[in-house]
Amino acid sequence: MGPQVSSVICGARRAELRMDMAAGQPEQQLIDRLRAGDESAFAELVEVHTPMMLRVARGYVASHEVAEDVVQETWIALVKGIDRFEGRSTLRTWLFKVLVNIAKSRGIRDQRDQAPYPGGATVDPSRFRPGTDPEWPGHWETPPTPWPETPEGSVLGSEVLELTRRELDRLPEKQRVVVALRDVLGLDSDEVCALLSLTAANQRVLLHRGRARIRESLAEYLEVRV
């Protein structure tokens, strides 16, 4: 379940964000340009990261407008603080750490982070046979529709990517942030735990639940379309 959702989300990343950092230039070169006041370097950074910064910030604040304010404050903090950047992490990780800290200070609201079904289940229990079933207890009532090959350039592939983006935005706050950082930005679990002050176990649960909810929405969509 996880790898399929992750691959689809990564496809959305390639289609939407084109995360080739400033055409692959070495990070130190980019940092030097920023410290020299190179406006084109700053513009490149803004173009690459702003869409995902908005998604991450939206996980902590009450509206898109506030998320935009948080992102703007983060860019200001980058300009003011780039000379103090010590390179203990990547510039991207540092940027998102600043973003999360600012978003938290604007008022994190973390009351929607609940499993979608009773008992902590991440998939609708009605999709499985009851434990009393004489033949296949606990197995699928109706197996999920196999996922078709969906090249990014195809119509169905584009629809799947758009649906994935929408479902990512609808996730509960912490799930959305963890899935975005792991599957869109490509941060590893240790980086996400440090960035969000999460335990490894909590990070795994949030990632699993977020991926499961996205996958279920995609499965329902494909059952109709395929």
C-alpha cells in the first residue's frame, strides 16, 4: 500500500514541483549566490519550494491566507538568516524547519488527527469479511481493483495525480505534513522526526494513515474509471 501511494505522490511532485534544485547546481553555490544578494537565486528557490511550503504550513494554521503569511515570513527569515546558516543540514531541511517553527507559533490546531474508522482502522472495516466467516475470516469481501499503468502523460495518469494532490490537501493536519515531507520532499524518517518533534513510532503511524487514506480514495476512483 505504502509504496504505491508513495510512487503516485512522487509523480505528482515531478509534475508539479520539478524538484531539481536550481537545475542541479551545487547547494553551496546556491548559498553563496543568496549571501551575495543574487535575486535570481532567491526567485529560483521561491519557485521550487513555495507550493509545498504552503501545503506544509496549511497543516498548522486555520486558513490558506494564514499559510501564505507563514510562507512569506519564512522567506523573510531566510533572507535575514542566510548568513548565519551553518550547513549542519541541507538548505531545504533548514528552510522547512524555519517554516514549521513559524507555523507552530501562529497556532497549530491538531484535533483532527484521528483514524477515519472506529478502532483505529485505516481502511473501512466493511470491506473485509467478518471474523466469523467460515471460509475466509478477515479477508477482503471484494478485492480492490488492480491499479492500472498510468503514465504521467496520459489522461488517466493526469487525473490520478490531480486526485492525489487533492486528497493530500484533505488529510488531517499532521498526516498531511508527514506525507508531504516524506513522499513529496523526500525527507527520511529521522529528518521528519527531528523537524516535527515526533517519535519514530508516531511518524510511522501518521505516514501509514495518510498513505492509507489517499490509497483508499484512489482505489474508489479507479473502481469507477477502470
